[in-house]
Amino acid sequence: MIRKKKMVKAKNINSGRSFNRVFWPLYLLNGFQSVAYGAMIVLVVPLALIIWPNDLAEIHALEMGILYTTLSWSSSFAGLIFGKLIDNYSRKNIIIIISIFRGISMLLLGFAVYGGEASTWWYFFTFIALFGFFAGGSWPAVNSLSNDIVSRDRRSRFFGVYQIVLNTTNIIGWLIAAFLVQNGLWREFFWGIGACILLGGLIFAVHNKEPKRGAQQEELYLILQDDSIEYDFQINKEMMRKTMLSRTNIVALIEGIFTCILMSSLNFLILNYVQNPPYNLAPFSIGIFMVIFGLTGGLVGQIFLSRVSDKIALKDPVRRLPIIVIAIIGGLVTFALFFFIPWVPLTPEQGKNIAYIMTIPTMWVMGALFFTSRSIFSLYIVNQSPVIQQINLPEAQGQIVSWNQFLEQFGRGIGPLLCGILLTFTSTNYQITVMIVVLCIIPGVILWILAMKWFPGDRENIKTILAERAEILNSRKEP
């Protein structure tokens, strides 16, 4: 009874902290990195024209799919390395190192040879792989830091704000990159965003401090207020089997592959679908479309629906799991409908005329679909991450997220490569390709439904272990 009262008291004390005042430099840094990542996605066609300017009839779907796959897979493999480092060393220093290498890789892309075909493609491959490799530590580091800074009753709101930053800057990246590349300033874009990433890393280095591990665990909060006490437990094979290989963790790991295959496939397909004849939408026009419909849809999900998620899950965290199921089905199915509603053919000049495009009724139908898709699917991230945090120990947050990221990025990498192959074998039939990849949603939904039975037991297991460790730490207090 005494322990229970202490846990409640700790939660109340912590709930007043403002996580935004701590995380704003990280928002800025990862926002710049998201601008660069968003540009790499939207420039899938313009980059092909930079590499092969004399081969306008060929879209090079397979080669560009390999570049996108490299961006994802290099990140996923590197995450396994970074995850273990994050759980054992300073997360602040790791984030600084990441910013240095990602900034330099963007700067060097600005020196690529225009029209070099194979040699230029390999140049982009090399530095995109470098950029992706050091991206592998970003998401595990954010999850690990937030587990020690943000109170549990605000987790969805934190991940909502973080996703707002990423999605907003991602779209800004689309707009800036599309506008500059459209005007022949692609080198200036890469030089500028590389410098911004380096600046963001410097600001983070000056402003942020390393928090104590386990500082926000209810069972440990009051004990760790003592400066002489540090949470110094390390994960071993026995504890890894007991916690990190729990059934709910396995669900989250396996499900991420299927959801991300579908998600990355749809992103890759829609950009190729609307930028090539007969629709010919210019990249900058797509960016404006994203701001008007996608950004607003994301804001609705990440501000309002994340708060609703926290309230729903306050009494029973297992309620987050059906929300995840709804997010996967609703968000991705509405996105897939893009390929089955007739788009209006445009000339290349019309595709650049934003005022004309917005007078087409079909575009508003597409906008409504995109708004709905982004709103609903945003619930996936703001609920999945708190679920994973609650069923893992403080010393395993980096590794479990890196495992999850590895499989998700593996799925993201499969998506564009799979689409490139399917488009080649179906003679660029987007509808058949979408019908095949959309089947990837089924396993993920089934797994999360099963996890509803397993999550309470896995969560209770973690609480029991932490309660035992609280007693150990309490015995270390100086008399």
C-alpha cells in the first residue's frame, strides 16, 4: 500500500513538466533532417532526370526504387548497432555524431555530376546510404530520451507533437526541394539543408543534458530524485528473453514489416503515378496539395486525436491496441483509394498551375481522402510507441526500438523495390500493383487483435521487475 501511494505521488509530481521546453532543439534538428528525407522521397522523378537527363522516355522505376530501398535498409541495419549504443552510452553524444554525418552527406550530394548516368547514380547511392545509415540512431534515441523525460500520461501528446514537427518539415522539404529543383537549384538545396542539419546539431549540443535512465518510471521516480542513486542495470540474455521477446513485443516487431511495406509502397506509387504522363503533376504542386490536405489532416490526428488517445488509455493502456487497428485499416485503405478514382489528365504546364489544379473537383475528392487518411493513420505512431515503452525496461528502450525500426525499415525498403518489380511486370499497371501490395495489411491487423490478450500480462511483468529493482536501489541510499 505504501509503494502504491508513492507511485501515484510520483506520477502527479511529474505530470506538470513541460517536455517541449526540453525537446525543442531536438525538434529543430530532426526537423531539418526530415526536410532532407522528405526531399529524397518527392524528388524520385526529378532526381532521375538529374541522373539521366537524356533519357526522358524511361522512368527508371527499378533504379530509383533501389535508391529508396537503400535509404531505408541502411537505416534499419545501422539501427541495430545504434540501439545497443544508446542503451549503454550517452544518447546526447550519439545524436550529435548522427547530425554531423547526416549533414555532411547532404552537403556532398550538392557536388554530384549532372547527367553522369551510372556514375552519378552510384554517387547518389553512396551518400544516400550514408545519410540513411546514421538515421538509424535517431528514432531509438528519441524513444529512449522520451521514456526518461515525458510522463506516461502525456506520451501520446509528446509523440503527437514530435510527429507534427516531422510531418510539417517533411512537407516543407517537399515544397522547398521541389521549388528549387524545378528552377535548377538542386545543388543549392543540398548545400543549404546540409548546413542546417549541422547547425541544428550544434544547438542541441549546447542546450540539452543527458537525463537519468528510468527517471519517469512510476516505481523508480522518487528513488532517482536522490543524486547519489543511478539506474545502472544492464540487459542480459535472460532478461532479454523474459521482456524483449514477450508476445506483445513480437507482435509489434512482425506487424511493422507488413504495415511499412504497404505504407512505403503507396507513397512510392502515388508519386510516380501523378508525376508521370498522363497526369503530369509538378513536384511543387504536389507539395502544395500536401500542405493543404495532408498537413491539416496530420494536425487533426496528432493534436486532437493524440489527446483523446491519452484520455482513453489513462485507466487501461490496453485500449491503445484497438486504436492502432483502426489507424492501420482506416488510414491505409483510404490512401489506396487514390488509385481507383479517375484523375484528370494534365499537360506538363497545367501540372505546374496550382490555381488551375485547385479548380478541378476531382482534386478536392483526393484532398478529402488524403486528409482522412493522414488523420486516422497518425493514431498509429502516437499509440504504438507508448505501448512498446510500457512493456520494456529502461535499459532496453533503445534496442527494442532499433529492432522494431530494423523490421519497419526493412518493410519500407521492400515496398519501393516490390513496386518497381511489379510495375515492370504489369506494364506499369498501378491498380493491379496496389491490389497486390494492399494485402500486406491483413497480417498486421490480425497480430494486433491477438496482442490485446497478451499486453496486460506483459505490462505487469515489467512493473514487477521494476518494483524489485526499486527495492535494490533504495537499499543503496546513503544512511
